[in-house]
Amino acid sequence: MYRGALIGCGNIAARGHLPALRSDPVLYEAARIVAVVDVADPRPAHPGLLDGASYFPTLDALLRTQRVDFVDICAPPSTHADAIEICAREGLHILCEKPLTDRPASVARVSSALRGTQSVFVPCHQYKYAPLWSAIERCIAAGSLGRVTLARFEVWRTQADTGTAAWNPAWRTQRELGGGGVLTDTGAHYFYLARWMFGMPQRVTAVLRNLKHSQYAVEDTALVTLEYDQMAVQLALTWAASERANSVYIAGTAGSLAYDGMRLLQTTAGGTHELPIGDVSDKSQYVSWYAALLREFVQRMRSANTSLDLLQEAEAVMHLLDVAYRAGAEHRTLDV
């Protein structure tokens, strides 16, 4: 049994990580949260999820008094660099919410702390484990669409997700805590998905605006184009919509995929058929994605797999975020 410490027990921990660890039979037998680090004791609010866990107000207090095998970092991005550096130095295995850090300047320090250690590092890039994205990636990899020419991803939200009321519900809208707005919070997912399915782009163009929420200190809308040699990926991400919705369209020389939030349709020369996929915007599905992610984390710990592949993926996301924010600020296309 791997003993773990949860660093930050906000909504993503309570609604994703902890239910996955408790509900998945493999994870329930393999890993247990025995300690939680947070600015306030979250155990009374989550008695069924943190039974038996000790509470510590700081990471230093935890490391002085209790032995753990891994940490699960669910605190805001502004805390990631310090926490990863400390835990890597202690030889702990690390699961960390995206993005890797809150600013590009911290990436080299985090990467240096992890490289050459025996720590397993896995970023929370859980969308890769969702049935929708798995099905899309398989279609592309199998060549059933021919050569992909255009991919368009749209994510509509009415506002930024709120954080826990026990700390700071608006942290996602404060640059010093989250690092950015909708591009950082949601775009990070689509950057690793694009890299997974299509590789790294060559150029980036971005329009970053605050169109609705004037009280936010970050952008609530991001329009980003990733240019490849013979294709393009377009992202339209907003917290300024009147409804919650997701859509995907991928065009190829031999077919297409279209997802409207309810149905994934594949069209080829032979006709159109539906691939049964649930609503990607339904957060009730998130627990199963996290369970699959956590199972990989456990497997890597068991096999002492300290491969840097997922660290490199997280670094690539940070690089694309950096280029996109600079492209938006300079109002021009930038090379990756």
C-alpha cells in the first residue's frame, strides 16, 4: 500500500482525486491518502473521503513528522514549483495538477529538481483518459480520416470555476495565484491533447480578451491558432458564454469527426455513424478519468518508472502557454 499526502484539498481534490481513490477497486487496495496539507483542516467537510488522514498546515510540518511515499498536489499553480522541488528532494513520487507551474520562469527549476531523481512524476493530464479523446486519437492514429487538415475545439463556460469557499473561491481569476485565465486553466488541456494527437506546432497566434467579467484580473476568452506544416488547430475558449457547452470538429482528406456535446459522429466515404460517447462537459465523468490517470501513476511507482516523458509533456504545455501569451500581448504570430 502506497501512503500518500494530499497537498491542497479544494474542489478538484474533493470531486476528482479523492473519489477516484476511494471508488476504484485497484486504487483502493494500492494507494491511500494518510495525510492532508492545507491552510485549513478540510477533514470535517469531507469525512467520507479523508477518514484516518492526519492534518498538517504546511508541507514542512508534514515532512518533519510523517512518512509518505507520494504526494498529490492539488493546490493552485502558484504553489507547484516549491512543492515539487521540496518533494523531489525528499525522494517522493509526485502527482501534480496542471499546469506544471504558474509561470515559464519556474519551469527550469522544477525540471532540474525532477531530473536525475528516483521520483516518479505524473501531471494531471486526465483528458487523455476520457472516452471522447481516446476515440478521437484512435481514429486519427488509424488514418481513418486521411491526413488531418483542420481541428477546431470550442469550450464555452459562463464563468471561471470557483475554488473552495474555505479558502479563496476566486483564485482562478487572480493572475498571481493561477498564472493566467481561461487559456491557462482550460487551454493547458488542449495543448497537451494537440501535442498528443498532432505533435508540436510550428507557430502560434492568440487573441486574449476579457469580454464579460471585468472584475477578473485575467482573460476570460482566448482564441488560439496552432499552425503545423499542412494543418491548423483552432481553440475557442471562453468564460463569457451564456451556457456551458463543448464541441469538436476535425477535418481530414478522407473523413471527419464532429462532436456536439452529445454525439461523436464519424463521416467517411462509407457514410456517417455515431460513436457512443458521453458529454465531455459533464463533470460526473471526471472521476473515471482521474481513476485511469491514478492507475498509471500507481503502475509507474510499482515499476520504478522514472521516465521523463510526462515531464516533457508538461514542459511542452508550459512552453505553448508562454508562446501563446506572448503572441497575444505582441499581436503577432510567433514561432514555437
